[in-house]
Amino acid sequence: MNIKKEQNGTELKISLEGRLDTTTAPELESELKASLDGISELSFDFESLEYVSSAGLRVLLAAQKTMNRQGKMVIKNVKPEIMEIFEVTGFVDILTIEE
């Protein structure tokens, strides 16, 4: 998985490419822990993300909890396969997902 970050003041955009699974979730988790201090707007671009596992969902949930305290988080460009995972797991009710 590739992680691309763009920070503009208190806004952070993270683009993910590949698979967010048990192997790559810890990488994203440590990246977020190092990056979220002082961030009030976090957005994920999932245009090139092919798969999310339960480990990936856990990292997204932790990021959402953090951002609930310090700002907002949105997920953009979600492919139908990943949207289906969000729907089945109930994450559509937890996360803010934009078309």
C-alpha cells in the first residue's frame, strides 16, 4: 500500500493506494498517530484503494474517534466494493463518506 500525504495548515489529505489490510494497517496507524496533532480536518482519498480488511476498518475507526474530538474527517472517492464493506459492517453510519 502507498500512503500519500498533503498537509495545508490544519488540513490533512491522505490518499491510499492498494490494500488496507492486516499487513498495511499498522503502517497507516503509525502514520496517523504521527500526523494528527493539530489537524482539524482530515480527508482520505480512496480512489486507488482496492480493499479494506477488519484491521483497516479498526484504524479508520480510531482516526474517526480522534477527529471527533478535534475536528472532522471525510472519506472521498470510495469504490463500490469498499462501499459495500462499509455498508455490511455499519461503517456508513459512523464515517462521513462523500461521493
